Amino acid sequence: MSTIRSIAARKSVLYCPACKKILEHSGNSYICHACGRAFPIIDDIPSFVMHRAAVDSFDASAFGFLFQMEQRHFWHIGRRELILDIMRRNIPNLAKARMLEVGCGNGSVLAYLKKNGIMVEGGDIFMEGLAFCRQRVNSVPLYQLDVMALPFRNEFDVVGLFDVLEHIDDDARAIQEISQVLKQRGMLLITVPAHQFLWSYFDVSSNHKRRYRKDELQAKMEQAGFTVKKISYYMFFLFPVLAAIRLIGNIQKHERKENKKLTIGTSLETKTIPILNELFLASLRLEKFLLRYFNLPFGASLVVLAEK
């Protein structure tokens, strides 16, 4: 797809992340005439990241491993099926809604939603992830962006933030910024890891800042002006298994400090063990069914759907 076709396909009015004035498309960049900033278009992807430190905060070499793992690992398959099911059952006129996934990474969720008829666009702070995302689906607009300074205003009917919020220092401010992206009565769907007592080597290697309590997450949503429509734990049936893995891992953490540092690719939680993978996926699909009728009382993750 050429840059001209890619830009023409975008329906959004784009705003300067710094001064919030409307940007003008000029050649191979977007120009802000108010503050003088220019934002380049790199491989058909407009880049709106202003601070390099944010881009350098993650090991980009992990994207290749994740790209392969996400296609078959039970957690990724179960999560994206749950996301779609919640959207279909709780968002009116979903077939006509425009959606932005912030922090789309390699595009595992984005490609699945697109395949199932959702008009979705994607943004991520890492160009490496967006390049893999483009391999999965080449027909959606993509943006390099920072959740703390988004180039949209009152633009989307739905925003998705899937296991992203826990990576952000000022998560309350990020939720406020996302609220500016949504139209009035737009919907925000978020997933995050739950329970700080489950904090482990895996959270450290994943660059997490925190894990969440249900009441804490709901309060942050309401403080940003959202009305929570649904909030529930999930990973309910696998909670004892995950807790045991985390406990064992934390006991062994001193050995890991003396030897090779644990990475995402070496974690037991990212391994795909054939028989267990199918059993665990079946448990998540059962949870998806149960969540249609009631919220689960505890689990290793949280999902929240809220209205602006």
C-alpha cells in the first residue's frame, strides 16, 4: 500500500500531540503550523511519539518471540475471544462503530477483531511491533503513538487497551487522555493483571508498574469521568495454577539473580505445552460463557467496560 493510499484511507482528523492543534498532511509528514513540529510517516505509519525515552523503555527483541507465541498460546487466544464476546454483547451498533486499539503491539487482538468485522485501527509506541502488526493485517490504519499524548479528539466509538495500563507510570492520566479520544458515550474496554500479591519475576521482566484491585481500577475509571458498565475478574479457574507458579518462581528468584536474568521468552508462563494448552484454553472459553451472565469473584486478570 502506498503512503498516498494509506493516508487517504484514514478517516481521522489528526491533532498535534504537543499543542493539540489540527495537523496538516504535507508530503511524507504531518505538520503543526501552530508549534512548528513535524511528524514523519515511516513505512506508511505516521509517527507521533515526541519522547525517545518512552520508545527505549522496552526490549524490542521480544516482539519476534511474541509474534509466534501469540498465535497458539491459550492466554492470547482466550483473551481475544473474550474481548470480542464482551464487545458483541455490550456495545450497541458495534458493526458501525470505529475502534482504536491503543498498545496493539504485534496485532494479535487487532487482526482477530478485524477478521470478525470490527472497524479497528491500531496504535503502539513501538515501531517494531507495528511492523509485525502489518504482517498480520495490511488493511487497517496504524499509528506510532504515546498513550500519554494521543493525536485524536472525540474521534472513536470504542477504544481498547489490552494489558497496557499496567506498563504506564501515570495510569490515571492515561485514562484521562483516552477519554478525550472517545466520542460522547463512547466505550472503553480494558484488561489488566490483577492482585498485587501475585507480583513476581514475570511482572518485572514484562516491565509492569503494578497489578490491580477491582475497586482500585473502578475508582480510576470513575475519576476520569467514565461510568463502569461491566467489571469482572477472569483467569478464575487457572488462578490456583498461576499462583503456584508465581510462588515457586519467587522462591527461586535469588538463584536467577546469580545466573542468567529471566526474560519473557524463558518464562514458564509463555511456554506452549500442547495438552495443557488445550485444557487451559477450554477453561477460558468456559469463563467467557459464564461472564455473559455474571461477574467472576476473583481471578488473575481484570476486564472492565466503561462508558464516557
